[in-house]
Amino acid sequence: MSDETQRLLSNLSGDDPEQQEQACRRLGEIGDASAVEPLIALLSRLTTFDRDDGLRAAAAEALAKIGSPACVPLLTRMLSAEEAGARRGAVWALGFAQAGGLVEQARAVELLTRCLADPNPLVCRDATSALAGVGGEDVVESLIGALSHRHEDVRAQAAKELGRLRAPLAVPMLAQALADPSGQVFGEAVVALGAIGGPAGISALVSALPVHTEMHVRRSRDQYEPLVRALLRKIGPPAVPALAQAIAETLEMRVGQQGPWGALSRERREYGCREAICLLGEIVESVPSLSGEAREESVRALREALPTWQRALRLFSGTPKDTKRELRSLVEITEWVLSKAEGG
């Protein structure tokens, strides 16, 4: 063992977090296997608090860089440690170790999935992040399962990671997560659906325009609905069919009853109708520039929805002026778009 390694190991056992973190990074660069057990000992001493995460990451990454297979059984045992801080360190280190090729993918998924049942929510949250770093179909299934976790931080992290993985398989459960009582979970599910996209993802995102429960009205509407609208604007023309259908379905509920517009704002799904009308009005002008199947789907959806919008304008009484003006504008621009499409 070199003098430098001895000095670094001495710093590692000290109580200065900055020196400890620097020692971890240098030991990883040196790659001396004698540092494996001291690094694991450091991980086992750290608290569960996020303030230790920088040092936790440095130690975990150093173990992966050293690349000694001897660390894997030690980390596996540490997953059962009494202290949650030690279990967090083992989760982080196993994630780095798998990325460095020290742990087989299937084994890493097995170990980290077990951690989703840990009694400490921080360990579970870390496990969702580590699983996403491993990747693969089995990981997606584990993260989908975590969307039903008892702790909202874990559910939110699972939604976030599924969005990063752009996993279409997760869309149905992410759509269900839009009804989660936690605003944090709702927001992460919205972002994930926007990242995944595709017809199913976009339809689910459109369904997030209305607020589903009174709790969402209080906790999520103001914070997250602008995000929903921004994501749909970013998606652009591919969102046209889902928006057109949602508006038509919403208005159809009142067209048949010839009821007042005011009733729309009191029903569960109808709250987002005005937002959807405004959004579609912004997006629909680009439909004539589309080509192929995307254009055909958009034109078909607009053609099917237009009669309902026109009837709504004629039949609704007591419609707020701003909303009626927006709906009339949408009808006019849709008529123009359809005429362009048919002429082109």
C-alpha cells in the first residue's frame, strides 16, 4: 500500500466530510482494492439524511471504479443492515457497481426490487433511481409496481424514472397516477406522459386538463395545469386528435340536454374544456402542414368533432362571453383547416 493510499484511508476515517469526499474520489482513481472495506465501512456509517448524499455518491462511485468483485457480497449483506443510512449506501453502490459491470443486470434488478419493500422510504426512493440506471423490461415492471407504493415520494420518483426511460408500457398506470391524491405524484406523472408521448400518452395527458378530485383542485391545479398545457403545446399537431375528441365528448354531455354552459364547470371531467379549446385553437393551424397518416388522423378527428362544437354554440345558454368567443374562434379555424385539407 502506497503512502498516498494510507493517507487517503486516514482521511476517510476522519470527520471532515469534504476531506472524506476528496479521499473517495482519489481512491477510486487509484483503484487500490485495499480501499474496498474502508469505503464500505464509511457507507455504513452515513446517516439517512440527504446532506450525506454527496459523500454517499462519492464512496459508491469509488467502489465501482476500483472494480473489485469482493465488494458485491459485502454490499449485498449491507442491504439488510439495521441502519437505514447503511442500506441507502448499499443501494447507491450496487447501482454504480452494476453500471461498472461488477453485478449482472438480472441480479441487480432482483436486489434493488427487493429494496422497494424497505421500511424506510428514502431507501425505496433510492432503489427506484438505481433501478432506472440499470434499465430493461424487468426494471420497467418494477417501477410500474412502485407507482402503487405506500409512500408518495416513492410513487413520484417511480413516475419520474419511467418518464426518463420513456416506457410506453407504463402509460396506463401513469394515467391512473393522474388521480393520485399527491400533487407531487400528479406532476411527475404529467411530465412522464409528456416525455413518453405516443397516442396513448397524449390522450392521458389531455385527460389531465380537468382536475379529477377536490384535493387536486386545492393542491395541484394551479401548480401543474400550466405544465400540462405547455407539454401539449410542445407536442403540437400529434395532440390534435385527442384534444378534438376530448372537447367533443365534453360538449356532447350538454348538447343532448341543451343545458347551460355554467353546468360544465361543476362536473368532474368538464373543467378542462375551456383550456382544451384554447390549446387546440393554438395548435390546429399547423394541421395543413402535416403529411401522411398524421394529417389524415387530425383531419378525421376534426371533421368528427366539428358538428358537436357547432351545435354547442347554437344551443348553450348563459355561456361566458370569453369561452363562447374561444369556441367560435375554434369552429372558424377548424372550418378553414378542413377546407384547406380537402382542397390540398
